[in-house]
Amino acid sequence: KAGVTQTPRYLIKTRGQQVTLSCSPISGHRSVSWYQQTPGQGLQFLFEYFSETQRNKGNFPGRFSGRQFSNSRSEMNVSTLELGDSALYLCASSLGGGSGGVPPQYFGPGTRLLVL
Amino acid sequence: DAKTTQPPSMDCAEGRAANLPCNHSTISGNEYVYWYRQIHSQGPQYIIHGLKNNETNEMASLIITEDRKSSTLILPHATLRDTAVYYCIVRLIKAAGNKLTFGGGTRVLVKP
């Protein structure tokens, strides 16, 4: 099975711009989660989508948003970019979780965003 | 989710077993212990998880103490490619969703 794929892998933007990142989960996985990783804050949870609905949300401002499509692919958008948004953005997919237990998440390689 | 405590770093010799400790003294009966690792500049990789019994897979073994307040991840024969940051995470069995809370992890350096 192919793993989680993320596009693009690298991105350079300037302050005030917006950016859209894409994630394709492992086939059959319905849950997609997004994380931000910075040297100062480490790995932080952004949000999770399951069956096209946001199921969990981390502590990030409303400039960070996401969506999931019927084929489980997901996108996240960051509007009005700030210098502090420079980070590695990671996407993870899993079967779903809930009443059946909590299956492991499988991460993609990430998109490295640099805001100038 | 219960908080975990891990040593910030440790070294181990190539070919030897690496034993990575994790303290989760506030763990509840319905929480699993998960281990992930992150090799430099890559996405985290799932290693193993367990509830109360010891678990083994092709990558590692997980030993959970009887009181479940701590666990040890064992890499049986460490290689240079095992150099990574290892994260111990505790998750509710019936969690509403898939949010992982990462701590600082243990930076493991495997030396030749």
C-alpha cells in the first residue's frame, strides 16, 4: 500500500499571503490529522477530519483551516501568513478510531513552509 | 490524556539493545501506551502500542510494568538508522478522534 503523500514538499511564501497544503491518506483510511512542527513548540496538533467533518481541533487561530473531501483527501489552508507560521506541516492518516479503539496514525513526509 | 516523562537524550552502541524508558504515573486503566519515532526531517513513524501486556513486533518490544505507571521500549539490536527522537504517548482507548499529544521525546544517538 502506498503511504501518506503530501504536496508540495517545500514552499516559500511571503507574509500576508495564503497557502494551501494537500494530503492524500493511505487507501481505506478515513481519518486525516494535521500537525505543525517548529523547533520552539515541537509537534502540535492542528485538527482532524473524519468523513469530511472536523472531529478535533487544536489551539490554533482561525487563520488555520482545513477540509476533507469524499475520497478522504484533505487540504489545510493558512491565510494571512506570519513569519511564525514557518514550520514543517505534517499530515497523518488512520482507519478512524472511536468505539473500536484507537488505531495508530501513519504520517506523511511533511511540507516544509518558509514564510519570508 | 496522561502526561509522559522521558529522558531528553541517550546514547547506545550499534548492535546492542537500546532500552528507552517512559514514565506515565497518572495513566488510567483505559489508556494505551504508544511509541513513535521521528528520524531527522521525516514524519513520525509508528512503532508499537500496548495496554497492559508486553508487545513485540518486527521493530521493537514494549514492556509495560504491572502497575502500568511506566514502560520501556526495547530496540533489540540498534543500528545507525535507529538514530531518531522517540516519543512515548498515552491515548484513551475510546478517544473521540485521533489527536496525539507529543512531548519532548528522547533523542537517541546510536554510535558505531
